Amino acid sequence: MNTYTPNMANLLNDVRKANGIKSMHWFYLLSLFTALILSSCSSDPAPIAAIPPPSLPVANVVSSTQTTYQEYPASVEGTVNVEVRPQISGALDKVFVDEGAFVKAGEAIFKINDQPYRAALNNAMASLHAAEAAHGNAQLEIDKLTPLVANKVVSDYQLKSARAAFQVTRANIESARANVSTAKINLGYTLIKAPVSGYIGRLLKKQGSLVSPQDVDALTQLSDVHDVHVYFSLGEKDFVSFKDQYNGATLGDKLKHLPPVSLLLADGSLYGRTGKIDVIDGQFDKTTGAITVRATFSNPQGLLRSGNTGKVRLSLQHIDATIVPESATIEMQDKVFVFALADSNKVKKVPITIVGKTGSNYLVKDGIKAGDQIVLSGIDHLQEGTVIHPEKASDQVAAVAKK
């Protein structure tokens, strides 16, 4: 170790005098030099203390039966949706209902001008009367010729001709009667009645409009919405997972065991009644890869109408599902990981497979199992193999598992 001696001070003083350094400036230089020497003479530095491992909460993974919910876009239709179309052509004379009105089956809703059809009926009736008169004349001719032929006054050829003419008049009567029946039917078509009970849709034709059976647009639509059908689609994977949840050898048996489903309306509110899945389409759509499912909901107050949209909420039950708090996971490159506690309190980053979520918990299929220990928080900066000081926090996982 170097020491600062008087000989060294005398040497420095001689240097000051030779270079003409002022006393004040010399004092500063001497102080700096002394400090440098003292620092070089200090003893070896004390060893740095080891950093203790971080203390992090650790808990045992638990399992329990959980229910998750999945939502699917859905459309609502009445159990009966009927297009009301005219069966004859003519001018629309009267409209007896307004849009959105409820009508009963058989109630009149439109009236087409019936004058042309009344005239057609009268003409058909006249033709029938003429045919009946001709039939009577043919009968008289037969009655006249019959005794003459018997007495061989005239040949039987004339009688045969009279009988043939009689058959023609009988056929004419039947044809005239058919025309009368057709005319009556067409006249009846001038009054359009509701085929079912339900609500009237938009009235696309107004009073005075010409209507025809060939029109592209119907006069209106009539919907029976006492019960409604709600249609939604399941992808192939969702469909297989959904039907595997329930007992039954056939799809029909499984339908009997399906739980009720809920309907979320367009504003996010929950419809007050639950529905029942009663129909599953016979095949998947090749374009979308999805299958259509129908649920039926009671609608006694008419709150749902054809054309409504919403979401069907399905419940899925997970028996003995492994539960992991979402806060104990980290996502990297489209995968989800947890840090499991291994031997010697080292952590191991483990990928997990998530099958559902309930509240703030993930339901895990693969990667970890009940009884494994995982780090609950402070995992953002953890690395594989890091040694930690585990703090038991099993009560936290048990609490979230019950939620």
C-alpha cells in the first residue's frame, strides 16, 4: 500500500515553485492528489450479498363441476309465416286491416272489385239454364220417336240420333254446372281472408292498386307468433362437443335430455322465457360447414316478432374440470402458459389447453391436473428454471373455484 510521506510533499512543493503555481491553486491540486492516494490505499471491497429468491404466491390446482355458456347469433320466425297473395286479378277495392294488426283465421283483410266476377257468374248461370232447356227438348224428342219406332212408322235410326243428342245435352249441363262452380269460386276469391291467426306485416298494395297472382310481391305477410322458432347454427366441432354432453343412443333421444336454452335480445337483455331445442337439421351446409338448430320459445305476449334477431345462449356442463385463474396465465404466440412449481422450488413454464371460461377462471383440458402447484401472480418476468420462495395461497384458488 502507498503512503504519503514528507519527502513526497517537499518534492511537490519544489514542483510548485518551479512552475510558478499560486498557493491557492496549489492547495486544490494537493487536495485532489491526496484524495487519489487515499483511495488507492483503501482495503479490498467487501463481497456482495447474494440476492434472495423472490417470494411468490403458489397454490394447488383444484377441479370441480362447472357450467359455461356459449352464445350463437340467431333469427326469430313465427311458427307460421304465410304470404297473402291474390288468386285472381283485379282492382283492390278495400283494405280492412292496418299494418301490425292481429287478425283471426277467416277474418276478411282485402276486397277485390267483384263486378267482373259477378257478371261471369251470371253468364255461367245463363249457360246452365240453356243447357238444361236443351236437355229437356232432347228428352221430348225421344219421347215422341219412341212410339213411332215401335209402330214402325219411322226407322229406329232417328230414335238413336235423338238419344245421342240427349247425351250431348246432359254433358253440356255438367259443363255449365262446372263453369258456374268456377265462377262462384272466383267471386269468392274477391274477398281475401286470413288463412291463420297472426299479425299483419307491411301492406305493399294500397286501395285502388291492380293486383294479380303473378305479382312479385305478396299483398302482405301473416305471422302466427304465439310460439316462435329461433334458428341458429353450430359449427361441426361445436356440434360434436354439444351433443356429446348428453345421454341418448340417437339424436332424438339426446334432444329429450337437452336443457332449456336462453335468448338474448338485440339490446343484450335476456328474454323472460326459456326455450327448448326440438329440431336439428338433417345435414351440414357444405358452404358454411355448419348445421342449423331450432329452438322453440313461448311468446304469449307477442314481444317477439318474425324477423327479430338475437343470440341463443347454450349451457355446457364440465364434470371435474381443472380450474386455473386467468390472472395466473400468460399468453405467448397464441398459446397460454402457467408456471408450475417443480423440484427445488424451480418454476416450469407449462402450456395448457383451455376448453372454456367461467367468470375469471379458465377450464383446462390438458397441461396440468388437480393437485399440481402453480404460481398465482408475479409471473410477467419469470423465466424457465427460476428458483422462487413459494408462499402458500391455496385458499385463493379454492375461493375462485367456488365462484
